[in-house]
Amino acid sequence: MNSAPYPRIEVDPPNDYPLYRSTGLRGPKRPLVPLAQSLSEITGPVFGHERVGPLDHDLTAQHGGDPIGQRIILTGRVLDGDGRPVRGQLVEIWQANAGGKYRHPVDDTSAALDPNFSGAGRCVTDDDGRYRFVTVKPGAYTWQNHPNAWRPAHVHFSLFGTAFVSRLVTQMYFPDDPLFPYDPIYNSVPDDGDRHRLISRFDLDATIPAEALGFSWDIVLRGRHATPFESQEG
Amino acid sequence: MTELLRPTPSQTIGPFFHFALPWTDGGLLVAPDAPGAVHITGQVTDGADQPVIDALVEIWQADPAGHYAHPDDPEPSAFVGFGRVPTDAGGRFDFTTLKPGPVPGPSGSPQAPHLSVSVFARGLLARLSTRIYFPDEIEANASDPVLASVPPARRATLVAVAEGDVLRFDIHLQGEMETIFFAV
Ligand SMILES: [Fe+3]
């Protein structure tokens, strides 16, 4: 049995995944070395409102005009391993614009930049663990991984959780994307159920009539065994 | 025992995070002229020994007394021992910080002073985790339970090298000198 405070549950993609070509020279070749969790691993930075400005959650309001694209509300709850809300948690996101273009010098795709859209957002979860962003739906984009390679539309997410071990950088997808079968990054998650949990769901309740479509996506961070359980075991 | 929920899986940070994640002065945990400031620099390289110019490196550490800025520390520190920097065009990263004190290990025995490190990059589908130990802590390193748990031939990949006023810690994603990465 796993007695680590934050048990390791294998959900992540492998380091070596040849279908994603860049892993070839970058993914470590040797197995990860087990590490007994100490205070160094069960602590981690705790960031909240001090990193967030008033317009950071609204990616459609960061410039003088309206960005091009389908307005969406992106919301959901950040939960720990017991399904409890993770409150006051900094959530950072970044994404391409509606045409599938990032505001980044390395993005050499032919799509246009939108002067009214940067694509970076931050917010802090509320007492229910809920985050909420106003943005536009990102476009799919091409990349060089293999001939005719396209990434399904996605939004990048970064969260800290409550400990060094719970740090998470991931991507959220949109329902029914026809590109899923062809995307090695999405398909690198070994378990079908885990992989499907990267997909948001259309949420009529989160839509704003005549303004924005709603998508809901919950995030589960590495969970910790409750202390009473540990003393029962002892 | 209640079953824990399966966490949301990791996906690569990709090549386009630079306009969102780096923070102003993300590598300065203290001012360069602060008393006791230590300068840690290094390079991330790939399996062809080429610099990884689009990685994000984060550190997490205790304060000089060995306490973390976290409620689970018996004496939570006011020093937020967190830094985050993207690698530059040479694959390099820099942190200016304070040297942490020893912190308790999993069984209560002390661990040598160390920084916990996360590495993210295009081509890494999940965060990599390693540690930076200090070269002047010969005795503490010799009795550190984590250093003791790794193959002796690879132990040196976890210890910074003193180069004048700076500590150098290179991160080799692959190759002969592949850095030890932990399953945390
Ligand atoms: Fe992307």
C-alpha cells in the first residue's frame, strides 16, 4: 500500500512518446527515481489575489476593442483528491486567438494576430473552488509534428495546488473536436477515462444569453490522505 | 480508506507560454545585493547536447532556518521560497535566492539543504522534478537520505558546482549525464 501523504496515481503521459516528436531528444530516457515525500514535497507556494489584476479574468476586455471570435465563459471547480474545493487558488491560462494564432514570436502560422486579444488570463478560485474566465474560443492550429498536423482547440492551464507534488500544467479541450483522433498530445494520456477528463462540456447554465457560450471543466489536483486515516493505519 | 479521485492528467506546457507564465523578477527571490544572496545559474540541454531554449524552470525551497512558507510547516516562514524563470536563447536560467537550511526528512532525520526544482518544456508531456544540493555541504550531503537513495554514479547530477561567486546547476534531459528526475 502507498503510505505517501500524497499518493502517486499514474495518470500522466509517459516521458517517451514517439508520436509526439519533440519527446525524442527531451524526454528523459532513464526511469524516474522514487522519492519518499518529505516537508519539501508536501509544501508548496501558496498564491492568491496578489498576483491577479482586475481585468485578468476577462480576456475580452484587456484591450481597447472587442476581440474577434466566439465569446465563451470558461468555468469549473478546482477539487482536491477528496472532491473538496481548493479555495483561493491561483489559476493561470493561455491560449491562441480565434484564428489559432498565439501572441508569440515563435508562432509562424499564417493566421492573423488580433490587436484586441492577448490570450493570457489569471484568476483565483472562490470559496466553492470555482474559477471563471471570459474569453473567445481558440482556433485549432497547425504544427510541425507530422505532415498535416493540427492541434485540437485547447486552453493551457497552470495550477499549484497545495503542495510541490500537486503542481499541474495541462490543457483543456472542447467537446466533440474532430481532431482528437489525430492529436498525439491529447492521445498521450494512457487511460481513456483520464484522457476524456481533459474535455470540457458545453454548459447551458453557464451561457450568457445573446453574449457568450458556457463551457464547464473541473480540475482535480493530487489528493492527500486525511490525517485520521494515517493514524488508523499507524 | 476512501479512494482518492484520479487527478487531472498533465499535458505539455508547449512552446507558447512566454506571454503568460513568466513573472517580473521571477528569478529574484531576494535582491542581488541582499545579505547572504546566492546566485544559481545553469543550462538545460537535450539529448543532442543542444540548449533547450523554451523551458520553464521553477524552484521551491525553505528559508535559511529550514522553514517553508506553508501552513504544514510547524513554523511557517515569511520567506516565499518560490522562483520561476523561462530559459533564454542559450537555454540558461538564473535564480538569486538565500541558501535554505536543513529540513526534516520523511523519517524525521534531517535532509541536507536543497531546492526542489520543476522543469517544463515543449517535448515534456509532464513536469520533471529534480533537486539542487549545495557543494559546500559535504557532510550533510553524505548523510542525506535522498542522495543516498540514488545510484552513486548519478549522484553528482544533483549537486551544484561552485564557479567563483555562482553556483552552477546544469539540467541534462538526456545523455551520459542525464539528471536524476524524481517520481514525486
Ligand atoms: Fe497550445
